[in-house]
Amino acid sequence: MEEAGQYPYPAVACIDALKIVQHHRGWVSDDSVKDIAQLLEISNEDVDGVATFYSRIYRKPVGRNVILICDSISCMIMGYESMYEYISLKLGIHFGETTNDGRFTLLPNSCLGDCDHAPAMMVNNDHYNKLTFEKIDELLSNYK
Amino acid sequence: MEKPLTKYITPGSPPPDLKEYSRIGGYASAHKALKEMSPAEITSLVKASNLLGRGGAGFPTGLKWSFVPMGENSPKPKYLICNADEMEPGTFKDRYLMEGNPHQLIEGMIISSYAIQAEKAYIFIRWAYKKAEKELRKALAEAYAAGYLGKNILGSGFDLDIYIHSSAGRYICGEETALFNSLEGKRAIPRTKPPFAAISGLFGKPTIVNNVETLVWIPHIIERGAEWFKNLSMTGAGGTKLYGVSGRVKNPGLWELPLGTTLREVIEEHAGGMLDGYKFRGVIPGGISTDFMLEKHMDVNMDFSNVGAVGSRLGTGTMIILDDKTCPVAFIHNIEKFFALESCGWCTPCREGLAWVEKLLASIEEGTGKMEYLDILKFHTKYLCFGNTFCAHAPGAAEPLQSGLEYFHDDFVQHINGKKCPWRS
Ligand SMILES: Cc1cc2nc3c(=O)[nH]c(=O)nc-3n(C[C@H](O)[C@H](O)[C@H](O)COP(=O)(O)O)c2cc1C
Ligand code: SF4
Ligand code: FES
């Protein structure tokens, strides 16, 4: 519902507002929650309730690049666990953590719709599949 | 063999633009429908075709549309929503259709909106499908510029705007009433039914939700008719189906085949059979919320009624293969973990029950399970059913669990008695 004329009342814009903030800031801080609440004339709790419900709204700071590893069934069969261990070792972080230099955040994610080319992952908006250790080395070097 | 939906899709190359799509006959059905047919005629044609919804439940599309209030005094605006959330693990068919031929979907939405006289339509698309979203936005701009969208389309007096909403990410958004709440900017929690969406849906107005693979059929049915559509399938159920296979097969992928193609043909011919060194143990036929099928079901015709007859569901038609080197307990645990995490938390049996199921399965997988856990798990499959929960999420979660417990009973017992997973060294 990005078209402004499309909101019959302000609160409808809540998810879009959160997405816009995140697009510019990388995540949604408490202050941003308050700002959105004021703008949409709803309570802070309402905004936070929406923000925390959705997986792709971050309420904590994330790194410059977010790695999402698919941990769903087809990728489990095809070995996502070893891909995770490899990345985890390489970057020195576990799921939910960010590297000290702020370069990467590593998160698990459900199916990415790449099941016939499993194992799959995304970095920011880019899809990668049929992962191997070599492929991971190469693709991660593209993100600064 | 005809492949109406995927004929013009070439993976790896860009989808047909408006010019190319028109050259191959695209938008001819929109012209025909809006200029020569009444909304009622379209709905009865779709009814006669017996098109069953491809979102998983197989509900007759024409019948669904016929519940929408029509005529001068019907509520305004009415809405059509294309469900492109596709978050069911193991499913990747709608992505293929949207990336490969976005105009086909837009044309389907124009005709469907006209049939129910909806003046606003949404494509609710999964956040991860960036490429599909980009192609759809491009195609929408072309369709507006050519007068297929906007005011007074093709001089018919019919107005339609299509908007794209990229989901903020939660499986439950795919449930149609949760989807309404999400479009209204709220937490995606399902609503009680009744009232049904066709009467009171998005913003309390009459709303129809259809899956991508359902809507792309509409231009073809307008062009070729109901009989042609029925004859496409092996079993008279109507149409083709996008079948997918993932797991340890030689050639995982997606194929458009007559609805009712046998499980054997899909797995052995199209997916190339199992990888060397792996044996087939079972398959989840249609996204993870369907019951397992086994070797003995190989000759089942994969349509809604025949899969139903052997105790499973066609679901999304995208199959996940369990091989002999993957632990069935780990397989089922992975599935139930997803369901537990994605429970919206609204009703207790689902919120508490699935979390408990997940813990018990984790414990069995780790070798700390007890025999009585199997009874507790079975208890859950019985009570996480329609009527006890607000939506189909928990009943869906119960399906692979209950058939898994039955079909792979010995593997569960082996974990419990051996106090470890036999697949782990
Ligand atoms: C938990 C849950 C998730 C769902 N996810 C989807 C989905 O991603 N896509 C979809 O088309 N239908 C999904 N459905 C089914 C929809 O509620 C709805 O029945 C369907 O979109 C109707 O389309 P159809 O009649 O064309 O099949 C889901 C249902 C449930 C209970
Ligand atoms: S069954 Fe689960 S997902 Fe559906 S409403 Fe209840 S808690 Fe939410
Ligand atoms: S299960 Fe990993 S991409 Fe679908």
C-alpha cells in the first residue's frame, strides 16, 4: 500500500512507515516507534506490536549487510547446517549476532523459494543458491 | 502436451514485455471479457470450467466469486487480492509464474476484478521475491500506459487500480483473513469466519482472495473455454498443475503437467528419480502442511480428490522428498519448528501446543526422548484440528506429524530406545 491516497485512515500506514524507517536507518529504534505512533495517531504499544510481529522489521541494530540462511526443510535435507557452520566460523558470529566491524549480521530464515536449488541464502536483497564453501567465500567478498 | 501457463516462460531470460505479450495473443482475453461478456457470464464460465483454487485448499473459484454481492447497490469498493505470499516451505511455483510472465497474472487480475466488479486490487507478495516484484512493477506501468488499468478500461466503463504490497514477513500473512489485517497495517492475526471474505473482507468490504496460479488461468479459460480446460487434466479435474520436486533427486525443479499426473511420473520421469546412493522413503506432496505419502502411493493421480483419498492433500503440488540418509525425526522436527515459530499466537492450542510438540521432537531427536512422548504427540495431532483452532495453521501442522508418527514409528522408537539419532555418528 505504498500509494499515499490508499490509506483510508492513518493507522493503515503502520507497516509501510516501519519499512520506510528501516530502509533509511537499517532498523527501527524506540524513538522511531514513538515518531510513527505520533504521526499515525496510535499508541507506541500498537506500533511496537506490529513492529515485533513481522520478521523483516528489525527492532535491534543490524550490520551493513544481513545474511539470511534458509533453515527450512529442503535446505535442511541438502545440508544448510554445514553452510551455517562454515559462515559462522568464517565470520566468528552465530545466528542473531553481528560482526564487530558491523559488516555482517547473520540470521536464520524460513524457506526462500529456492528449494529446487537448495541450500539457499540471501544477502540483503540478493538470492544465492546451490551453496558450496567456495561459493560462499566468493560471494561474501562482494559485500563491504 | 499443452502448457498454457508456462509456454512463454524462459528461465534466465527476461519475461515477455507488453509488446511481446500482446504479439503472442496476450490481452486478447481482456478485450473479449470487458467488451463482450458480462461479469455474470465470466463467473459462470469459470464455474463451468471447475477451476479449483491452486493456493492449497482446492476451493472452486467460480463458486467463490458467486458469493460476492453484485449489482448497483452492492457495497463499494470491492477488492480482489492476489495471494503471492508463498511462504510454505518447499514451494516455489508462484515465484516462477510472476518472474516469468507478469502480464499473464495482471491480465488474469483485470478479468477477475471485472467479474466481481472490484475496483481495487492488491498483489500481496512475499518480501523475498524482489525480482518478481520488480518485473510486476514494470509490467503494471506498461499496462497503465496502454489503458489496461486505470479509468474506463478499454471503453468498458470499468475502473481498476492494482497495487503491490510487499509483505513484512510472516507465514500467517498467507491466511486470507490475516492477510486483510496485514494490509490494514495491523498484526497479521486471522479473523473469525463468518463473516466470509466475499461479504466482509478487506476494510469490511466484499473481497476475493485467489492464489497466483489460480488467477493466471482466467485469460486462458476466457480464450479457450471450459471444456478445453477440463480436458487438459488426466482425470477431468481440470487444467494443468505446476508440480515441483526438491530433495535428493537427480533433477529437482518445476514442471507444468496435466493435473492428475501420477506421483511416479513426477518423481521418476521429471525429477529423474533419486540421486545415486539414496533411496526414496516418503514424500510430502504439497508444501509442508500435507500428510506424507509412501512408495505404495506412487501410482496415485496427483489431483485434489485422488490425493485426498489416500489421506493426504495435493496442497501446493510442490513435493519434498524424504530419502534414506535423512533422519525422519529430524525432518519432522524441522517442519514442526517452523510451525511453532510461525504460530501467530492468537489461540492457545496452536501457540502452546506446537511449542510443546517442537520440544518433544527436539528431545527425541537428541536421544533424550521417552516412549510416552509419542502418545503426547499423537494427542496433539488429534486435538490441533479444525474447530479447536482459529485458522488452518495448526491443523496443517498436525498433518505431517500424524502421518509421520504412523509411517516412521520404528524410527521414533529407535531414537528413544537407542538414546541417540541413528543418522548421527
Ligand atoms: C497458515 C496459512 C498460510 C497460507 N498461505 C498461503 C499462501 O502463501 N498463498 C496462497 O495462495 N494461499 C495461502 N493460504 C490459503 C489462503 O488462505 C487462501 O485459501 C488462498 O489464497 C485462496 O486461493 P485459491 O482459492 O485461489 O486457492 C494459506 C492458508 C493458511 C491457513
Ligand atoms: S491456529 Fe495458530 S496461526 Fe491460526 S489463529 Fe490460532 S494461533 Fe494463530
Ligand atoms: S526450503 Fe530453503 S529455499 Fe525453500
